[in-house]
Amino acid sequence: MSKKALIVWGGWDGHQPEQVAEIFKGILEEENFNVEVSNSLDSYADTEKLKAFDLIIPHWTMGQIKNRSALNISEAIVSGVGLAGLHGGMCDSFRNNVDWQFITGGNWVAHPGNDGIEYMVNIKHSSSPLLEGISDFKVVSEQYYLHVDPAVEVLATTRFPVFEGPHSTNKAVDMPVVWTKRWGAGRVFYCSLGHQANIVAMPEVTEIMRRGFLWAAEGKSLYSELGAKLSEGNVRSYTGMGDSPD
């Protein structure tokens, strides 16, 4: 049976969300996914429908999400649904919602020098084989500086500073570019590359996203018992999230 994926695109047009969503759709259809594409945040309003997917792919930048919708997504991921995305379409989606930042594992804070910065993406040799066989590569784009959850497993990094700025007086730092994390029984995958569709279409980035989509979508079947147990528990009453009114 084909896996099911939901792509939700929108927000700031500068990230070419519709074009990127089409690239994602093509990747998934090549992997025999049944893909639903939406340009409405109302797609996050029905928890049970979200739980029916194997994978949720957000590509929405600088939007406003209802707290209830963020909790619906959380509940679906806890049950085993995967979450995967890139650039500002996932880690600059909803600046006002800390729940979203907790789920995704990080949030964008700067891209020194803006677009057109040439930098290296360095693949880490970690316990995860997810990026095995992909070599370090160069990108000319935005270099994302993020605030990152220490719980993530970092699979690729880039070194700051490349462009001089106030941050340059700190020592050099290796900033995560690709990471994975867990949320309940669900798998979360993120890549900071992809400012516009031409970057997403780079062979290295396309392959990274293909692998990330497949990895995240496996969680539902691999951890079905854990997901069912967690879903029957206190997901909705979890008091560590949703401390702001809807």
C-alpha cells in the first residue's frame, strides 16, 4: 500500500513555496507516495485526518498558526506521523509559536550577508547512515544561523562566520544544516538549505530531502505500538505546551 503525504505550502512568496511544493511532490511520487497538496493552514485543523498520513511536509514561511492547529500536528507526530521540511518553510514557519519550534528542533534567527553567500556544507560522519555517500558540497545562497535544540542529531554543518558581522567576534562555530529528532513515536527531519526552488533542485539537496522524507515516513510503521500507546495517554493534556490562548 502506498504511503500518504501531506504538503502544505504558503506564506512569504520569496521562498517560492508553490514551486518548491511541486518539487517535493515529484520526489514523493517517484517513491510511490499518494500526495495531497494544500495551500491552506486549515489543513491542520483535523487531528484524525492528520494521523492518517505517514508524512507531513510544511513549506510555509512567516505565518500565523492557531495554537490548536500546532497541537493537532504535535498529536499526529506523537502517534508516529513523520514531519520533514527545509529552510524557512519549516524552521521559520510560525515565529509566534514556541510549540512549533519545540517540535521542529530549531528556529531561524539570521542569514548574515543575505542571499548569494558562498559556503560549504559539511557532511558529518555520525551514528546515522542517512547521508552516507553524499560528499561535502558548496552552496551559493543564504547561510542559515539557527537556534537549535540540543536534542537533535546533527547530520551536516556549515561554518560561521563567512560574512563579517557582529557575530564574527565570537569564535568560529559549526552550525547545523541537517538534523533529525524524535517527537513521541514520530520522526522529524530538517534541512536548512532551500532558499528558492533552484537550490532545492540541486542534486545534493534533492537527494538529502528524498532520504529525509523516506526516513521520516517510516516512523509510523516502525513505532506503531508506541504511537498507539502515546495517543491513548495524555497528549492533549500535556501541560508543557500551549500556554498561550488560541
